[in-house]
Amino acid sequence: MTRLTNARIVTPDGVVTGHLEIDQTVISAVTSGDAPGSVGEDLAGAWVLPGFVDVHCHGGGGATYTTGDVEQARRVAAFHLKHGTTTTLASLVTAPAEVLYEATVAFAPLVAEEVIAGIHYEGPYLSQVRCGAQNPAYLRDPDLTELTRLLEAGAGTVSMVTIAPERNGALEAIALLAQRGVVAAIGHTDATYEQTLAGVAAGARAATHVFNGMRPPHHREPGPVFAVLGASSVVCEFIADGVHLHDGTLLFATRVTGPDRAMLITDAMAAAGMADGSYELGGQPVTVTDGVARLTEGGAIAGSTLTMDAAVRRAVRAGVPIEDAARMAATTPARLLGLTDRGALRPGLRADLVVLDDALQVRRVMRAGTWV
């Protein structure tokens, strides 16, 4: 039995000042106050948040998920784990079908090992106009035969697919994903408001890095941004790094959605945690300057160098209450993925947690009851 005392514990019901008990891999109790003479590890008033769940991550620590290399994937997951991400999807980018197929087959065993929680395809069924750092040479309309083959190769490990709903065949692909229990996310899209809502009606349940890679909103043409923010069934991703979104935009959008429909993500690429310099994303050269990653040719933002702890700090500094930030970084994404055993500090759930100091810097990380 592990007992953490004198902590500010962020639970789904608010902040509890007291102690948290862990029985092997599971939280057994969250209790306000501490009895005199109680035995346990004194956290000296530190914050305890649920372990972060990142549904959109391409790399970090100098390694990448996008090539399908298993050893690099392990390095990415280990890097982000040190920053509090106890659950992560491996996000692939737009590529030829065989590259996606081979990466899916290679990563499926990592899901069984719980190195990653699943696979996310960000592409290839995206808008040419709003492709961002996706390789335009490989963008294409959804192909149900191709998509079915990929899902079957993953044998249940493909968790999310980003699709532009205006592409030919997109609504049928979204319906197929919904039928298979895979999260269809609307993103990298030039869709109208009406086309976006058609994607939602077909079964889309998430929106990929809202505002980024989307037709900008206009009061006479609201486009996809207003559609997904206003759709009660859609969970919206936000990159809280001050580069992808102004802090005021982040605060406004998360107030519109509420913390149960907002997710903090990193969209991190290999340069996260590394020095400025030259990198690549999906075969395209990327230059990182002052921590901002952009395509070397064209200058489009190419993912981020963000970690989830930094995203939480930024959100709180922008005005998001820490209880809401915890929901956005853990509870809401876990629920979206159907991971009912984690995502909150509540008895009976897996003991995934992050200990933060007053500046919200990571002090310790626990995954499934073990300090890492």
C-alpha cells in the first residue's frame, strides 16, 4: 500500500487537500485531511493531477512515431512519460497506404504491451487547401477498401482517424469508423459549416487541433470551427503552446466547449525536448527556431515541441482553472478513447498520476502504481 499525504489532489469533484492511497496498481482512497500521526509519503502540499492522456502526438526526445520504427516509438513514449503523459496514442501522418500499413502492423504489439494506447492516423484523407505540414503528394479521397485493410491490420489498435468531411467518400468513411468503434475526428479541412455538421451527423466525435488546419471562421461563413465548437457531441483538441493559439482564443474556446468537450494535446514532433535545428516530419524537412517547428520550405507550422505538462501550465496561466485543465488533459481524452480504467483520481481507477510543484513543474510521475 502506498500513501501520499499532505497533497492538493485534483479530483473530478474538485480539489481535495488530504491524502491518496494506492493498492498495487489502483487508487483505493482519496481522503480529505490527515489523521494525526498518519504514515505515508509527505508531498508538502504539492499538486497531484491524473496522468495525462495525449491523443495526438507524433514524436519527442529526438524520436518519431511517423516512420513506424518500434524502438523510436518506445523512446517517444518514454520521453513524454517523464512529462506526465501516462497514456498516449502514436500519431502517424499522411503517407502511402503501405507505409501506414507497415507502421500499423509494427505498432500493434506496442499497444498490447501498453507502451502506447493506440494508433491515430492524421491523414491521408485531408484537404489539399488546409494540409498544413501534411505531405500534399499523398493526400487522397477516402477509400473504404484501403481503410478497412488498415483497421484489420491494426486488429483493434487503431483508435482515431482524422478526416476532412468535404472529401468524396468522407461521410461513408466516417460512418465506417463509427461502426467499428474508432473515433473519427474532423480536421485539416476546408469544409463549410454545413459540410462539417454532415460529418458530425455521420458519426464524427472529435475535432483535430481546432482552428489550426481549418478554414478560418467568418461571421457570414462560420465554417468548421464554429460547427465543431457548437456541436454537443464533438470533443475538440487544442494546442496550448501560445504559437498555435493565442491564450485568449484558448480561453474563449474552452469556455464555449467546457472541460468535458475540450482536450489538451501536444501535436509534438521529434524536436520536443530537443535543441533548435533541422528535423523531419513525414519525410518533409522541418526547421525549429526558438522552439517553433516549421516546414523548411513554405514555413507552415509543423507540429509542436510541446509536452503535456507545459500545455497544462499554459492553460492555467491563460485562465483555465486547474480542475478544468486536469479534465482537459486526462479525463476527457480518456473518456473519448473508451479508457474507463483511468483518466481521473478516483478510487477503483488505475493509479496514473503526476505530482507538480507550485509552479506546476513535474516532480514525480506514477503509472499503474509504479513511480517512473
